[in-house]
Amino acid sequence: MLFTLKKYIGGLMLPLPLLLLLIGLGLALVWFSRWQKTGKAVVTLGWVVLLLLSLQPVADGLLKPIEDKYPTWRGTQPVKYIVILGGGYTWNDDWAPSSNLISNSLPRLNEGIRLWLANPGAKLIFTGAAAETNPVSTAEAGARVAESLGVPRSDIITLDEPKDTEEEAAAVKAAIGDVPFLLVTSASHLPRAMIFFQHVGLHPLPAPANQLAVSSPLNPWERVIPSPVWLLHSDRVGYETLGRLWQWLKGSSGEPGEQ
């Protein structure tokens, strides 16, 4: 119940739904109250913030410091396990297998397989419970896609009970103990994930995937025209900021910003 409530409340606090609620409040004040000037100011504020968060320099300027916490893993330290954290998914047998990994999940899996190829004999560990209406778990969906790309099932371990990152850390500890392993997740999520895994006494080696903040050249118009692509980047900032705050409130780490 708490998990579901957390998802609903957290979802409403992300940039797009929050700004739509703000603009809706402003429209209600304009149309149905005497505070029309206040309503106009609220609508204007919501519109301006939504515009700014949809621009590449603003969105990626906010996201890049989070993603830059850990560089792409290019180390030579051999590992026996590569943990790929679950993300968005569905399961439709009529689709190409990889189409079932939504948004952040496929880049995580791609990076995990790259690291698996660089570590012969290592096991891929997929984590994540099933969505409420899906008989296939997040972990199993990742495993099936990995199999379709040539990873033997014997090299795959699925942990399909954890519902969030904190539970994933506990499940991984129960499965492999405290041996070093590569922890693969989105670059924006990795700083928070590292805290959870270190908090339970594990020794993860950070392996970021799915970097989104663009610092390489772009066409000039891509920097000045609002786009849902950049708004999604702002969404990641909001999601991880809320997650970090919740992590601190629960006492899973020290002061905000402490690693």
C-alpha cells in the first residue's frame, strides 16, 4: 500500500503533472474566482517553467551534474557478477523481444551485455518484480531479451521479488554476499543506487548506462525549440531529486547530498 501511494504521490510531483496542476489551478482562479490577476500570474509562471524545462540547455544543464557522478566503466578488474537494475517494461509475445524493455531498461541491458562480454564466465543478474497486471517480472523480461541476444540462460540469474532499488540491494546481498560486482543502471539513477547498495554493506563497482544529458554538438535549432525529449530529461532530474529526498527521509543515508 505504501509503495503504491509513494508512486502516485511521487508521480504527481514530477515536472509535467505538477506544472499542469499549477496551470489548471491558475485557470480555475481566472474562470471561477475573483482572483483573476493571481490566476493569470499562476498560469504564466507554469507556462514559463514548462517552456524552460523543455529546452535542451536548461534540461541538460540540470541533468548533467547528476549523470557525471560516475564515468562509463572501462576498468579491467574482473568480476563474477554484473547486476542490471530493472526499469520500465511490458511483455507482449508478438513484439520483438527488445521492444518490451521501455525507456531506460534497454540501454541498461545493452551496457550489461557489453560488460558481460568483457568478463568471460560472469553471471548477469536481473532484478525487479512484476507489475501489478503483468505475469512476467521486470527481471524475467530482461532475462528473456538477453537470451534473445545470445546470452545463455545458465549465465543469467533473476531476482524477481524486489519492487524498488532498496529492495534490489537487499536481494542482491542475499544472492551473492559481499563480493565485488558491476552495478549497471541509468547514469542519473546510479548515485542514489550506490547509496542503497553500500548501505547494506555491498561493494558495487559503478557502471552507468543510458546517459541522456547532451554535451556533444547539436543542430542549433535543437537547442532553442522546446521538445518532449528535453522535458523527459528534466523529468529525470525531478524523479531522482524526489528519490534522493525520500532516501534521506527514510534514513537510508546521511544528509542530503552525502555519498
